[in-house]
Amino acid sequence: ALYPSLTLSGVVTDVEEHTWSFGPRLALPVFNRGLLDANRRQAVAVAAEAELAWRATVLNAVEEVQAARAQTIYWRRQVAAQRAAVESTTEVQALTRRSFDSGEILFSDVLDADRVSWKARCRWPRARAIWRSAGSAFRWRRDAGRRSD
């Protein structure tokens, strides 16, 4: 109550005698104005602090979602790149064997192509495993309600 207030009240009773009373009550915040202002400022500060805590929580949640989304996109691209690497190195391996069979290249070139192809084949399952461990690889089938990768 920072502002003055005026209250009018009255009581009428019908007991033995007809008794009644009527009187005004006036409240003026003259002597406790500083206390009332301090209480108001404290309430405003508590509300501002609660708002800041809420904003920090929302910003933290948005940051976590963005980081998870970026990680999902990164690993999806890694899996696609590893799959493409496996396909291309398998094709290079087959072409290298044909070239060796026709006598155009040395056997060491075939061994190099095999080594590169096997490295790519070993990286692809690892990338898929990391992607799955993040929970990104599962897609829900609409008809069966089961997940599949």
C-alpha cells in the first residue's frame, strides 16, 4: 500500500438496545514509506531474478538442442561419406584387379588398392556405430511402430 487509503465501515446491531457505530479509517503511508518502497523494490528484484533464471534455462535448452542437431547432421554426413568411400574404393579395387590381370600394373598396386578398400570398409561400420549410439540412425516405421535402421 504505497498510496493513502480511506475505509468507511459501520456496524449496526439489534440486541437489547439499538446500537450502532460508524467511523472512517484513514491509512497514510507517511512514516513507513521507505519500508514500503524497499519491499516493492525487493519484489521487483526477485521477479527479475526469476525471469533471468528462466531465460538462462531456455537458452541452455536451445543450445543443447542445436548441439545435438549439429552432431546428428555431422555423423549423418560422415556415414554417407564413408559409404561412398567404400563404394568407390571397391570399384577401384575391381578395376585394379582387372588391370593387373591384363598385365598393365604391378601386384603392389593391387595390394595398395586392397589396403585402401579394407580401410574404408573398417571405417564405415565405426561411423555407423557412433551414429547409432547417438540415437540418430533409427527411423520409426509408421505402420508397425517398430524402429529400423
